[in-house]
Amino acid sequence: MTGKTGLVILAAGGSSRLGRPKQLLMHQGRTLLGRAADIALASGCDPVVVVIAPGADEVARAVIDLPVTCVVNEAWQSGIGTSIRAGVSRVKQADCDAVVIMLCDQPLVTCKLIQQLTNGRGKAADAISACYYDDSLGVPALFGSALFDDLLSLPDTSGAKALILRHHDRVTKIPFPEAAVDIDTPDDLTFITLL
């Protein structure tokens, strides 16, 4: 075992309900994507892979000053599963024991949470650590390397939650109600300005 945990930030979405790129929204003096990358790096995960859409030059510039790898997902419009596959493929090349999947639009996620996910998984290669919020399990979540192929086999429109629920018996739950806060609509913007 290498002891390495990679991390994938999903940032290729089109923000259609919001009407502008959520990755570039400012929160606490940083773009949401820049903040997510800062947290990922501070957690000790390596490599940190940011999945973006083709032509998203402004989004890529939000993390240009950071030691992250941007991966362009040409098929992003087909669904979130394509972005997970793009990111996990890159992490798998780095010979990691586990990968954390996170979104760029959960502004209350912290470095401490990512470390809890990595510390909570134990040694099993098929272990999962997932956030528990809104009476369900979801991302951010960590998957051991034995599950990389499962992640790479997700249908185009399926997120990581499908895999978490399929293997619920091996999941370590990390209570984090704040993960329920994400930015999808203009109404959500009012909330983050109050944080």
C-alpha cells in the first residue's frame, strides 16, 4: 500500500439552474472552486484532480496558482458519471490506495471533514467513508482502491451515491449535516452571502 489518497473535485457542470458558473462564485474571498481546491490540498490528499468542461478557461484559471491537475471531460454533458470516470482515471494512474470524491459547490465542507473521511476508512481496500446528512449518505466520500473499477463503471448519469448505497454495509458514516448545503439555484446565493 502506498498510503496515498487522491481527491477528485467535480467542477464540469454547466450550472444551468443558476445561470452562471457556480465554480466562480465568490465565498469568503475565494471562488467556490478555489476554496474547494485549497481544502483538498490542505487535507494532504495527493494528487488533487479538478474535472472541468471543455473551453472552461476561466474555471481553470481559478486554480492556476495551485498544484492541482485539471482534467477536461469532453463528455461532461452526458452526466456526472463521466466526470467521475475522468477524475478517477487520473487518480488511478497515481497509484493511490483511495480516492475522495467531492463537489465544488458545497461551501461548508472543511479540511477537517476530508481528513475524517481519510482517517475513518480503515485499511480495507474496499472500504467507503461517506458523509451522512439529510438522512442519507453522500459526497464528499472516500472509496478504497478496490472500488476504483466500480467508479469507472458508473453509468453516465449516475453519481457516486449509487455506489455508496449499493455497498452500504461497508460504509463508515461521517455525520456532517453541513454537506446538505450546496449551490444550485439563485435562491441558494442568498444563503452563502450570509455565511
